[in-house]
Amino acid sequence: IAGLGNPGLKYRKTPHNAGFMALDALADALGARFTKKGNGKVAEARIGGEKVLLVKPQTFMNLSGDCIAPLAAYYKIPSEHIAVCYDDKDLPMGKLRIRAEGSAGSHNGMKSIIARLDTQNFPRIRMGIGAPQGIRLMDYVLHKLSRQEQAVYAQMAQDAAQAAILLVREGLAAAQQKYSSKAH
């Protein structure tokens, strides 16, 4: 289970780091600790009887595949068993959408992962950040979240973490049914 974001305190509370927020919430829920491994921060945990690897790429967003693909190869993880949590400007802030596969859209981190894995066939937990009119996308995804936004993102991260757990325990359909329509 990977969560996308940018490393460093400068990016910590920005919309583009929604995936990192979800992975931090997931690690907390599972009692896992991240350590540096390759191009990422990695934690091992169990969800039910399944061993899972939690990954926060440290390559910066646009090169996320440079972390995820080598780890998948090393651990022999097929693409359909890789779930990615990431920010999505095309969803309203706080909304989750879970999909079995799909294109990257305009998301450069997902473009990198798809290119490096050479497939779109992996589940994703899309985390809505909205995209207000009149602000450059790059400026918006890297702006510091207000207190009110932080509360929405914290809840969305918790929900994404629980959706990832449900995805592993009961499958894609169960996670979609419970979390894809929930709005905040």
C-alpha cells in the first residue's frame, strides 16, 4: 500500500501530501513504524492474515514509480496487489473514490508509477482535494492547509486508511461500497 506525497517539512501539510497522510494514519492504526529503505520509507504490518508493506516514496511526487516499481520487483508483488493512495483534484475535497485500475489523468505521480510498472492494473484510493478556479494547480496542491482544511484532510486520511484495510481484508467491492460514496 503506497501513499504519494513529497518528502520534507516544506510539503507536510499540503494537498499534494494527502497520500502520505493516509499512510501515516494506516501505520498508526496497524502499529507500524516507517524506516528508510531504497527510495522510500517502508513499514511492514499485518492486516488480518496478510503481510503488507506500507510505502511512502521519498523520490518526490513526479518520480514515485522509481520507488514503487523496484520495491514491487524486490518483494515479487504483482501490480494488482499494489494499492496507491493519492490526491485527486477532480474529486471534491474530502471525497474518496476507489478504483480497480485506470489512467493517471493529470497526476504526475501516477503517470510515473504506471510507466515504471508498465500497467494501469492496480487499485487506487483517490483522495479528493478539489481544484478551485483561478489558482494555478501547482500553487494549489502545494499551499499550506488551513486549520479547517487540515480537519477535513485528517478525516479523509483516516477514511483512506480504513478503506485500505477493508480492501485487503474483504476486497475491492467492499471498500468501494463503504468508502467511494462517503462525503465529508
